[in-house]
Amino acid sequence: FPSHDRKLGKISERTRYLIELSDRELDDFIDNQNVGESYVRCTLSSLCNMACRSCNINTSSLFAKIELGKNLVSETISDTQDYWDFMLHTIKTATEEHARVNVVVSGGEGFVQSDFEKLYNWLIDNNLSQKINFTINTNGTIATQPLFDKLCTNFKQISLAISVDSIYENYHYVRWPYRDWE
């Protein structure tokens, strides 16, 4: 990454990951190319309650509705049973093979998607949640305390990747249609 970022104390995600490896994990990686963890990325659909300037018609259903004048929500994972089953199998296998499993939910706004609830309930019901670091990409406008309580109680770790693209007056322009800055 650019030298000015290092001078400001910024560290890339890849560099931060390598720095956080223990000596044993680093040796295992060097000797066996084993990272000891797995990432499963779950793009649920494009259903979203916002039309942020950083998105497009493929990543935000509201953006598509505004741009195209029609509802255009990408198919959800569970609409295709084979794909849904494959994703669940991948997560289950990862928990059997790796010490750390990171499940990352993205696509549209995770908290408004029916598959999000379906996924975390499946992980809890199948006793996998305590083995999982669960990351949710969100615009930060939907989640409730009861949901956070359920997630924090049942998962090994919860991380929220909250998009904060602007503040104050520019917030409405960037994060349309929200006006929380008023």
C-alpha cells in the first residue's frame, strides 16, 4: 500500500492478518501452506433499503429501482436449493477442518434479507455458531438490540463491517434515502 498510508499508521487488511498470526501459525503456513482458517463468503442477494452512491444496480435493489424504474432483486441463495446446500456444506466442512472459520455475509443489506435470518438460525441450530467468526456487511440502519443479543450470545465472534461513507449534509447525498444527520 502507498507509503503515505504507512506514515499515517494505516495497515492493510492482509498485513494486519499476517501480523496477528502466532509464531506457530506462521511456521505452519511457511512449512505446509496451511493458514489454519477458512473464509466462507455468502452473498445473499441485492435486496437493500438504500441506494448508496458506492453501489450499483447489481448490489442494491433500491438503486436498481431508482435507475431502471423497476424492481430488480438478484435471486437469493436459498432460491436455488443446490447452491444453498453447497454453501451450508462448505461452512460445516470448514468447521470440521479449520480452527478458525470466518463466515462473511454480504450483498445488499444483510439485515433485511430473509436468508440472513435463515443462515444464522441454521448455524445456531446445527451447533456451528460457537465455532464461527461471523461478519456482516451492513449500512448500519437496520439492526436491533434483540438481534445483536442473539448473535453475540450464539457466535464465537461478531464483526460488523459498517459502511460509513459520509457525515452531516453529504450523508443524504451519499446514503440516500436516509437523513439521520438532521
